[in-house]
Amino acid sequence: MRYNKEFFDLQIRFAQTVAALIDMPIEKALLDYTNIYVRFGLGRAFDQHHPIWRCYADGLSQSVDLCDWTYGFYLARAEVTQTRSTVATSGCFSYAIHNAECVRIHFENVEPATVSPLSIDRLPVRREELRSLFDHVRRNQREATRVAGTSWLYNLRSYRRCFPDEYSASVKVAESRFRNMSLWGQFLDRHGAVRVGVAENFTRRLSHIANLKDLVCSFPLQALAVEAPIEQFYRFYRV
Ligand SMILES: CC(C)(COP(=O)(O)OP(=O)(O)OC[C@H]1O[C@@H](n2cnc3c(N)ncnc32)[C@H](O)[C@@H]1OP(=O)(O)O)[C@@H](O)C(=O)NCCC(=O)NCCS
């Protein structure tokens, strides 16, 4: 999915707030407090010396408009394959292996945009995608014993109902997710556009931030971590 410029503008605004608050260079704030490195398709090492990141960071000081420079850079990188280590994909869901024993679930909307992928009408489709995904896991990941996920999406009943109750009920707040879609994804709608009202409230809160704790609280929803034994998934999806 190609994301709108406003999604990057919002993250840059956040990075500028962080930079001013803790007296950090803007380049470092963009690396540590936004999802931009990942959106450039550079993986998850967050290496400030990565040659492509260097090219972007060096251009920051020469650019007239930081937001224009960032979005132009993203568009030029947009065809680059994302490097997430996905093992298999089924519709909106995919999984990666965290270590041999733990399967991690990811979500990305791939539905035609007329209807929310999380609507009750699409629930049977989502569950069937997960059934197929866990069928793949069962046949190919013999050592897997646990399933884990981290996302703002676990705040939503419409997302949690796709999964076994025990998994959804295990939620704990996941801290320091500033670099991840598991936090920033809440500002997007199903078209990849920024949700205007949510973003405006967020920006308003940023202008009143006085300390580090306020940074976390400025996000309407927190990223939540969930985890459960894999047997519960095999039972729930009947695979
Ligand atoms: C999930 C996603 C498809 C929802 O977008 P959408 O379909 O346009 O959202 P809708 O406005 O139709 O809302 C669908 C449901 O989610 C809720 N919702 C969606 N975004 C929300 C937000 N930011 N805050 C609160 N609720 C939200 C709606 O209230 C609605 O719930 P309901 O059915 O109980 O009324 C979209 O946010 C998205 O693709 N986000 C990026 C995905 C992501 O974060 N991936 C990384 C996961 S780690």
C-alpha cells in the first residue's frame, strides 16, 4: 500500500516535538521516533550509517521543506520490496517466525476499499484467511508453540473478534513502539489516508507536551501485545 504524504507529515511533526523536548538532533528523532526508516524499505536495524538513510539524512539539512523532501524520498523508494521476513500471507494476514517457537501475526488491508476489512460482514472472510494461515503454520512450523502479536489494532473489538478469546484477553501495553506501524497504523484509514479528526487531536496534544510521559499519552491508542499457546488457534480455526 502506498501511504499519503499526510502520514509522513504527522510523523515528522512528532519527531520535531521530540527533538525540541529532549534537545535531540532531528535526524536522530526521525530515526528513533517515527516509522520512516521502515517505510523506506531499509529493514529493522535502524542503522544511522545505512547508505540510503545517510543519503536521506544528509539531504535534510539542504532541503527547503523537510516534509516535501521526506515524501519525495519515500516515493522514489516506494517500489522497493519491503524486507519484513514474512513466511506466508493469506489475504489481510501474514505471519513471521520470531524464533522457532513463536509465530507473529501481521495485518495489512488488501480489500477493495468500499468496505472496512474489519466490518462484521467481512468477519467470515477474515476468519477463513486466518484458518488458511494456521493450516500453513501447522504443516510447516512443527516447532511453533506460541502465537504473538503487537498492534494498536488489539484495542478494537472488530479486530479482536478474528482471534481466539484467550489470545485477545492477554493484552499488555507494549511500550516504545514509536518506530512501528503497531502504533502509527491507528492514524490510517483503509485507503492508506490519514484519519483527519484523529490526526488533528493528536497534533493539538503535541503542542501542549511538557515531558516524555506526555509523548506516549499523546497517542489516542497504545500498542498492545498479545500472546497465547498455538493449540488454541488450531482449535479455534479447526485445523
Ligand atoms: C485497520 C484499518 C483497515 C481500519 O480502517 P477503516 O476500515 O477505514 O476503518 P473504519 O473507520 O471503517 O473502522 C472500522 C472499525 O475500526 C474502528 N477504528 C478504526 N480506526 C480506529 C481508530 N484510529 N481509533 C478507534 N477506532 C478505530 C472503527 O471505530 C470501527 O469499529 P466498529 O466496527 O466497532 O465501529 C486501517 O486503520 C488500517 O489499514 N490501518 C493500518 C493497518 C495497521 O495498522 N497495520 C499494522 C498492524 S501492526
